[in-house]
Amino acid sequence: MSTPHRPGTAPSGRRAALPADLPVALDEGTSLWSGGRVATGGAPWKVVRLGEAAGPHLAALRRAGPRGLADSSAIGRALARQLVDHGMAHPVPPPRPGPHPVTVVIPAYGRAADLERTLAAVEGLPVIVVDDCSPDPEPLRRAAAAHGARLVRHSANRGPAAARNTGARLAGTPFVAFVDSDCRPERGWLDVLMPYFDDPKVAAVAPRVVADGGGPGVLARYEAVRSALDMGARQALVRPGARLGFVPTATLLVRTRVLRHVGFDERLRLGEDVDFVWRLADLGWHVRYQPQVRVAHTPRLRPSAWARRRHEYGTSAAALAQRHPGRLVPARPSAWNLAVLACLAAGHPVPAAACAAATTALLARRLGGLPGRWGLSAAIVGKGVLADAAALGHALRREWWPLGLACLAAGGRRRTARAAAAAMLAPIALEWVTGRPAVDPLRYAVLRLAEDVAYGSGVTASALRHRSWEPLLPRPRLPRLAQRPAR
């Protein structure tokens, strides 16, 4: 069972201040407007007004670029804290060589050969292997003994959440690294990840988990660029509603004292990683994703096993929706953007432009007397329309897959179906163009659609099982046009 929140588990007060020597760099998705008085971006995406005193410090951050800047002044530190908390900037600490006070916890169920490779990858660290009641425990015992790892065995199969909690309770170091038995961190991984904990608000840091290449088939080549565990090449602050809403616990480095209060929910056999990250965020902790570190993962390359695993991921949706109401809806389109998209889908560009212009005017009025507010307003409205179109296309491929497949089948005959098909397929085409995978466009699109349908069918199955429609229903919203100033 998950451990309830106790006083003192959330970062607060002076402990949350950034160290004066910790460099910070603007996120690549952060844009500055109105002479640096407005910033857009963050996690979740937002519009933030900045005080005039922040201007020189913000300009210095911008000049520093990706290498970052450690501004030790009071205003500079306060600004850095605000930007990092908004997800508009990231700490960029230099790597720090070990040894590191980390215990590796490996939940295992069979697959002794994979465990052998994982143990070899984390050689030199204290390791706890938790055998979750494998049918044949002897191969796991031999593998653990050969590498000097401590082995703990559950008397009944309780799932990965329980295995991680068991290992964390036995760890005697300030940090715990959860590493699945089919994952292999690259050399020097802790040297890069550990310095992120210099920020006292950081509870966990995740590396990039990529499929172990080398397979001969098209599915292996697809997995090399579209693994379900691969969160991409861009670092991020991870939280609900952000560009990166969760990270998998296939490999995750966590503060041990956090785990004493915020454990994994053992009632969840799937989705426990999402629930864990969201509960940390609710308490004010930061979870960071750093793709500079790569972890090799053994993918499932049999088509049936591959599709079944995607379906299983989807079956966690209803249970997560019950624990986190409102966070798992398939789309949150703005009512204004829906009107624009509906006019475009019906073939009426003039009313669509009029609606977009009205939205731009309302937003410009909300932004007050800021210089350049009309250009900023137009950019926000355009970005919002494109983002909502992509979100609706994503939902048509996944949660609303029966409707999406019907639109693809009827795409040539109805205008609205063609618009829906474009919203579904355009992001896939963009992925292929920018990623240039070793898979031809047609097979890439087919596999991408098959992956989304498998996941979406799992969402549908979980909704029916729990008698909850929340994971399937959209939640239209009125746009939030501006945020309170950050001083």
C-alpha cells in the first residue's frame, strides 16, 4: 500500500532555495516577449509576467545559453527559483565523479539472463534484488550470488510496486536507484544524475530509457525510435499537465527519505509510476528527466507480446483516473479553439479567421499595456489552435480509436473525416520527417496507429471494468489567458 503523506515530506522554506553556485539555463521551449517582461513556456505551458527588476538577470540568462548561469545575487537566485519551478529553466550542474551513496533496487520476476546483464551494469554498487515470487527462484539466486547482491524473495507475487517498496525499506543509503531487471545503465550514469539533487526540491531524476538495438526486424527498428519507455531527447520538469507528464520507473533515482513517506501504491499492478510521480508533484517535489544519460532496455519484439504490452499500459487508465480526478481526460480543448477548428473542418475559413481574431483581441486586452502584446496574443492563439488539433488527433488514434479508424476509412468522402484524418496523421508524418527512422513511412504509420489502438483498447477495457467514462471523455475549457506576475 502507498504510504500516506506525513508532515515534513514536502520541500519548504529555506531548504528549497537554489544553491548560489548551481547554474541554470532557460528551457529551449521558453520564449521571451515584450522586452523580457513576459515569458511563455514551462510545465505546464503558461504565460508569466515578470517584474522589471528581473530584466537584466533574464537577459544574462539568455546570453548564457545552454551552458547556464549561476547568478548569486538575491534577485538572480529568486528569478532562477521561479523559472525552475515553472519549468521555464533547468539546473545544469556539471557531472560529479563518485563514489555515490546509492543502493540499487532491482525488482525481478524470472528472466535470470536479463538480470545477469543488469547486475553487471551496476557493478560496484550495493544491490538488493527483490524476487517477486518467481516460479523458479534458483536462477535468480545464482545470479545475485555471483555478483554479490542481496536477494530478498516475496512469498507471493505482489507486483513491481511492492517489490520496489520492499527494496527501498532495506536500503541504508540516502538515495535509491530503481533499475528493472531488463535495463542496463550506461557507464558513468550516476555522475550525471546525482548533481541534480543539489536542488533541494528534486525528489527524483530519470534517465532516458532506449530500446537495445540490433534486432533484425521492422519492429526492432521501430522500437529503436518509438519505445514506450523512451521519453525523448529533451530534458524536462515532469509533472501532471506538462509536456512530459510522467517518467517510467524502469530506471529512476530517488531520495530515500522521500520514499519513507511517499511509497509506491501496491494496489496498482500498472501505472504505479504515473501515480508515484503525480503524488510527488502534489507535495511540491520536482521530478526531473535528463536524457543525457541513456539506459538500454530489452524490448518485446514478438508482435503479439508487443501489442499486448501496449494494451496493458492502457488498462491502468481508469484506476489512475479514480486516484487523480480530472488528470487523465483524453483532451482539454479550448472552446475558442474548438470553434476555429470546427469552422476549418467544415470548409469555412472566414468564420474561423474571425473567431481567431476575436480570441486574439480578447487576449491582447487581458495583457494590458504590454508592448508587442498583439504579436504575443496572435502567437498564443495560433499555438493553442495547433496544440488542440494535435490533441484531438491523438485522442482519435487512442482513446477514441473506433471513431478515428472510421474517419480514416471515410477520409476521402467527407470533409470532416478528412480533417480528422489530417489531425491524426500529420503528427505521425512530422515524427517520421524529424526522426528519420530506419522504417519506411507507410510501415511506420501503420505501426504507430497499431500502437495507439492497442493502448486505446486498454483504456476502453479499463473504463468498462471500472464503470467510469472519465478516461474517455474530453473536458473543454475556457482559455487561461494570463498568469499572475512572478516577482
